[in-house]
Amino acid sequence: MRLYSRLVPALGLVFLTGTSATTKVDLSQYVNPLIGSEGPEAGSGFGGGDIFVGGARPFGVAKVGIDSTAANWSTAVLNGGWTPDGNVTGISMMHESGTGGSPKYGLISQMPLTSVDAPVNVLDNTTYSQPRIGDDIARVGYYKTQLKSGVTVELSASRHAGIMEYSFPTGEKHVLIDVSHYLPGSPGDANGQFFAGGEIQIEDDGKAYSGYGTYIGGWNNGAPFTVYFWGEFSETPDNAQTFSGANTDPMPRYHSFSNGGVSQPIYGNKTNKVTSGPMNNRISVLMSWNNGPASHVASRVGISSISVERARSFIEKEIPSWKLNDTVADSVKEWNEDVFQKIQVPLDDSANMTHVRLLYSSLYFIHLMPSDRTGENPLWDSGEPFWDDFYTMWDIFRCTVSFYHIFQPEYYESMIRSLIDIWKHDGYMPDGRSGNWNGLVQGGSDADNVLADAYVKGLRGAINWTEGYLAMKKDAEVTPYNTFDPTDLTASTKEGRGALDDWKALGYVSQDHNTRCISRTVEYSLNDFAVSQVAAGEMPEDREKYLNRSAGWQNIWDASVTSLNFTGFLAPRLSNGEFNSSEYDPLYCYDCEWSSYTYEGIPWEYSFVIPHDCKTLIELMGGSERFESRLDMMFKPNMSVQNLGANGAGITTLMNIGNEPDFATPYLYNYINKQAKSVERSRSLANQYFKDAPYGVPGNSDAGAMNSWLLWQMLGIYPIVTQPVYLIASPWFPDLNMTINGNKTLRISATGLDEGYYVQSVKVNGKQWTKNWVEHDDVMTNGGHIEFELGQDATAWESGEVPPSPGHVQLK
């Protein structure tokens, strides 16, 4: 049976702020939390956003939602817990959103059951997992589903806690609390997640329980981390019993019962506590209410990285009411005040409501991750903010963090401080981080780009930029130890730049020494440009060194490589200086994975990803006309020959908007003063691949990275990361007012939208504008006004200088 989900209007709430009589519309009603829930094939998540669906707060730790099974492991997308076609195995407290790779979290679980008789085995969720019936209902702060057993599940969340309400049919009523539950990876997955041990204790005569679970692995090959919990029920159960059993899904290299089959539970009727130690036995509690009429049972659960006491305190502070709707209303209020009400667009009869829903839905998804765990750092006590679930810098550095900078400056300053603090105590800033552990690194040390983007745009506050620069310099100078990750045995996949020895000695990453030689060379180039940008202010004597190193991408430009009638491409180069281009075709990356020439894109794509030096790139491609023709080829249908898997499903052009490396490519026409083409290409991609529908994003949402690309598109500007520069595109709304930089206002208005979306003229702060770009200080520091005149004709309105190439270095 196909499970089809839909958007349901939010509660009709109206808010009053302070003593003002001005009413504020509940903007959460325009959020569709199911955008990205399916891929191109209806009813399947493969190729979709892999999103989290459930209760959450902006950057909250708790993300409360269902976990489900894989209908087909070859197309499984379990990372967010929710899938359109899987059976429910539990309702858990922690999830990621929009991520690829192996699952992480799905921890601290409950599962409502109507029978525990055979063939049900409470140690094996395949025996009690439940299909869903009817339509799931999802809106901001609220989720509802009905299980085939007849149980209805409703839930919501605070920042560190969750509330679940179970409506049981007539008959038996049980809730299984399984400490050893987690989201599984595909069988044989090298980065699988595992339960390492824990404890659970029955409290308050069965009305509550407490304990902890320790887990290891997952997408980032994480070290063990521990989650403490306190859970409680609105009704005292008639029976509460602990049980344990042999774990038939043990950790690799640890004790296992080979071919042992599924064990049977051993109930601890004489004790109210059960512990799992080195043997990592499964441990759980079963709460049961007597066979009887239909009834409701509610549960509140708090989680903490520090202690059971803190977990319990989060319930008391954040979910004091047993009424689910109270938490829902509080969640909607927080989302409105903290996020949605900071952008105002017309909502009258003339409004394009599809655009409105895409706008506020995009805002929602970019605020699900990372997780603000300030005050919940179990590793060290520095007094600095603490953030986790940077999943991942190689996705969000492209344009998401640039949005945080202007839209959430306090949160963003806190993130930057946390990144620097992680370097101080863990040795490196993360490229990806989850479960208090750095990992993985897909290409470069992209936290460098994040810090540089913040620095050049003037973010200071309580950030120690002296230390920030030293953290960046560590990435640029110290090769991390080899983690011998099975996905790539050649160098560290945990943090830093694993191919740094090549980079420092050769000026590029060589094919015979390292994997991902092309994409790493491209990313290391931008990383070193980022270092040079911060060095200019913090250690000027270093600036020229790193600026020169940022031209390393030119060292792998092979002028002899020809493809589709174009000459000159990035190509694999050996450590002896020779190019290995005899059988090389830049249309292929040969899997686009860890051991390939490039990761997540083909060399054709990466040949355009040089944001710091477009001037040199245009010269190497043969000048403006040839650059334009080559860029045109990126958008020609049916040219793609490389299978890019889930993040390229249904896309036939070389330009793959389903992957972050191509995010800026549609806007590159601005660098040859052909802005109208940037508008045409980017608007076409947005209209074709981003929709208010289950298949609403072209690949993994990647912690909201996809959604942030759409946000910038709707604003009509696009940031160039590591530079205080925004390319001018074309806005989607006749008038948009956004609170930026804490208390300033950016206004973007447009006339002529009814006629077309091509720019006819632009004014910035009342002055006629001839450049197709603006600087941060023009409109972002103290606010500003960008006025567009739009129309149906592709007009060459810009006559000013092209956007800058501050990394322009010509190698001798």
C-alpha cells in the first residue's frame, strides 16, 4: 500500500506581540513539512530530500519523529527516520534531516503495541513494526499518523524534550521503551551505527523510567557517545517490567553470536533496572495497561548529553503541560517569532501562494540543523557555545551560512565560536560533525570557507578571530593522521586535509598519491583563498602565501583535453608532473565517490567551481564568448552520461542542481555581463526542480542546503562565498521585507513581475545601479533597498564592471 502524505493547514492562530495591538499572521500555516519527502517515483523516498518529518524547534536538539524500515535497501533513505513506504519501528527523540550516507541517531525510542504475544518478539522490531494507514499529517511542531494496529500517534517537541500521545483501540495497550533501538544502515555498510551499552530503570511505580544509552558509528564513523533520558507517562501502567536479550546485530570487531538467530527476551521481574555492558545486550522496558476500552496515554521524554537529572529538568522547563496542543502552540509561537516573522511578503488576493509556501517552507528546513547544544557539552567545559550536527560544511558553506549571517546573526556567531572551540579541544574544526565527533571530510577543510565568509562580512561580536585564524592555519599546514576508513584507506576522512602533503609539495593533489584528486584540488584552492582572506586582517604576512596557493587549481588545468568540442579542463595529474589524460573523459567521474577523480560531480562541473578567480577561469576557457558557449552546454538536455545516483535522479543536463558544487554555476553569466542569462538559467532550474510537493527538491535537502539555494533565488540575489559580494538575479515577490543583522531591514521590491522576470533596471538605496552585483556593506550591514524593474525582454541593462575575482593569480 502506498502511503501518501499531504499538507494540512496549521492551527488558525493569531499572535499579539508585546503591548502592540498589531496582529501577526501565523506564518507557519504556509509551511509544508513534507517537501522533499518523496523522490521522482511517487511513494518512494529515493532521489528525494531524505528529510526529517516530526516535531522540532529552530536548531533544537530534540527532533521527535517516527523511525521506519527500508522497503528496499538499494533505494533506502532512512536518515530522517520517516519514509513514505516503510513500516514504523518506533518513535525516537533524535534525527538528522536531509542527509545522505549511512543513518545516524534514531535514539531513545518508544513503540506503542497492541499485542506482545507470538509471533511478536520485543527484541526484534521486524516482528512488531507497523504499516501506516491513511494520510500522515505534518505541520510545524506537530505530526500525526495511524498504525495498522489501530493506534494513533501524535507528537510534538521542545528544544530538548518531546511529547507523544497514543490513542489505543479497545484491547491490550503496551509501550515498548527500547534503549538499544537505532536507525540501521544497509546490510554490510562500512559506516553502520551500533548500540554499545546502557541502562534503563523503572521509576515512580512504573509511571516513569530513566537511564542512558551509548552508541557508536553511523555516517561519520563516530566514537561512542551517550544520551541520558527521563521518560514519564500520564497514566500509571498496570505492569512494568525490564527485559534484556542477546544482541544479534552486534558491533563489528566485538563479541557476536554468529548465526545465532533472534534471541528471546529475558524478563527481569525481580528488578526495576537492567544494564547492558561490554556484551551490548539489548535492554528495554515494557509498560502495559490492562485489556480494556479505548483510551489515551501520553508520554513526555527529555534527553541530555550530561545527566538524567538534566533530561528530567528539560521536561519540567520546556513541556510542563500534559496537553499536546500546548506544546504545539508553543512550538508554532517560537517558529513564528524566531524565524518566519522576520520575512514579510504580501499575503493578499494577488499573492502567488505557491511562492509563499516555498518561501516559508525553505526557511523551516534550513533551521532544522545544525543542533544548538550549548550547555550540553559532555567533553569539556569552556564556557563557549557548543553546536553539533554540522552535516555538513561541504554542503552548507555554499550559500546556507551566508543566509544565517544576515538572518540569524546571534545563532551564527554562536556557531562560529563553537567551531573555533572544537579546534581548541579536538584539534581540528569539523567538515562534518555528529554525535560529538568530527567526520567526515568529503573534499577540503570547508569550515575555513565558513569562517572567511563571516570575517569578510564583518562578523565580530565575541568571536576570537586570532584563534579563528590559527584554526584555519592548522587546516592549511598540518596533515591529519590517517584514520584508515574502509571507504578510503589512503588518508584521514575524519577532519582536516588528508591530501595536504601533496598540496604543499606539488601545488595540487596527485592522482597516484591520493583519491578525489580533482575535486580536492579545487576545494583546497578555495580553502587557501579563505585562509588568505582572514590572514589579511589577522596575520598580514601570511596573506600572499595562501593567496598564491589558492591558484593551485591551475596546476591541474590540461589545455589538451577536449570534450564536446571544448578544449581545456581540469584533469588528473601524476606526482611526477605528467597529466594522465590518455583515456580521460571529463564527462565521467567514475562513480563520483571516495576513490574517484571527483566527488559528487563530474570534472565538467568542477571546471566551473572557481568562485575566487573567475577571471582566470574565463581566460583559460578561451575568453568570454567561449566561456558563454561552454556554460550554455551545461544546461543542454540529455548530455549527462554519468549516473549520479540519488542526487541526480531525473536530471539529464551536465548542470546538476541536485548537488551543491553546482549551486553558483547558473549565476556565472554575471561575470561576462550577461545577467539576463543567469536569470533565465537559475529561474528555469528553480521552476523545474523545486515545488510545493512531496518531490519538491532535486536530491537530498542536505540540512537545508537545497532549500537555502531556493531562498536566495527567491530573494533575487546570490552570495559568493568567502567574498562580501552578492550577484544580482531576479526576485519572486513584488515586495519583501526581511529583518537582517539583528534589527535592520532589507527591502527588495519589484515592479513588472506580471510581465516577466528579466531585469530591466535596478536601483540600490535610491541610486541607479549599473553593476550586476552588490557588496555586503551596500545593503546588509545597515539594511538597504534594492528596487527591480522587471519585464519580459532579456535586456542588457548592466554596463558596469563585472563581479570581482579577488583570488586572481596567474601562475608562471
